[in-house]
Amino acid sequence: MRILLVEDESRMSDALSELLRLEAYDVVVCDDGIAGLALILDEVFDIIILDVMLPGMSGLEITERARKHQIKTPILMLTARTELDDKVRGLDSGADDYLAKPFETRELLARLRALLRRNEAPTEDILKFCDIELNLNTFLLVCTTNSLFVRLSDKEFRILEYFLSNQKQILTREQLAVRIWGYEHESEYNKVEVYLTFTRKKLQYIGASVEIKALRGIGYELRKINV
């Protein structure tokens, strides 16, 4: 699981990042609000931990902007403030949970596990983008323009589900390999290319107006085909 920690207090940041790594999380650390938002918009994380008071941009503003960009990653906000109005502002901005400092590390870890479990359970049975719909129960990929459909294999389904769950984000080959096969290995990177080709052919077969576009040296993006 990949976690983004945006915290400008160095002692707190060092302690939390060490704790999370000991729990086998892959942690990316940032100490600035503007840089934190850029990471959220450019990369894919399983959960985001945000301090409210940050240089450059507050955690509240980061959350609001992330949600406007359709970033659905769970956000846990950290703050020294304990007033009810501050908690309400944090949740209203789009945060999923709120933890006031100081806190017990056990409570932090428990809240992270709860957010991750909640995020693993689909909130709906169908994921949509432009003219395609992916049924999470039947593995059917449907083009809503012409009603053509096709059943995906397990790997094709997981690839497309990953893209649809992270719309408007670029996914790297490494991220796809880890997400689909569970670990990083050169042979798995080669498999990513093979199954991306299979998935592209399924999109073409149903006449979808979207494609998985390769961005040289960067990764892949699900986007509408320009005609």
C-alpha cells in the first residue's frame, strides 16, 4: 500500500514515516502544501495523510482541490486543533477522517486500516468513463454508444478497473505490475505490456471512444480518442 504523508513538522514527519514503513507501507513524504497537491494530482496513492497547517497551501485547500479533480483517494487529516468547527471544516472539505494531535500511534494505524478497507469495497457495481462501463460483478465491458460488450479476462479486468478507479491520472508500468501481480520484477513489467495490448484490443472490439495511451518515458493514461 502506497501512502502520501504531507507534514511540515520534521520530527512528526520522521516519526510517522518510520512507523508506517515498519508496518510495511510504501511512504512518500512531502513538507509543502503546493508540492503535496502536485503529487496527489500526478501520482497514485492508496491513502493520503494531510496536516491542516502547511506552508504554501493548507490541508483543507489541498483536499478541496483534489476532490474537484475527482481524486477519490481516502484522506486522513492531522491537526493540533480540537474544536468541533475545525473538524467539521475538514470533513466538509472532502476529508474521510480527522485525527487531532497528539494521538496514539495505535489509533492512527487503526484508522488507516479502516480507511483502506472502506476503499477496497466498491461503492458501486459499475465504473464509467466516456462511453464505456465496466461491471465489477460480471467482468463485462460495455460500450454505451452501440451496446456492444465483451467479457474481460482476470488480468484485463484488473488493469481496466485500476485505470477507471484513477481517472485522469498517469499510471506507470511499475505501478501496474505491483497492482496486478503483487510485486516488482522485470518479468512482470513485460507482462504489463502484453496485457495492455489485450485490453486495448477489447476496447477496439466494442468500438469504444477511449484508449490506453502510452506516454513515452512516463506511463499510461486512459483518455478519450481525439478524432
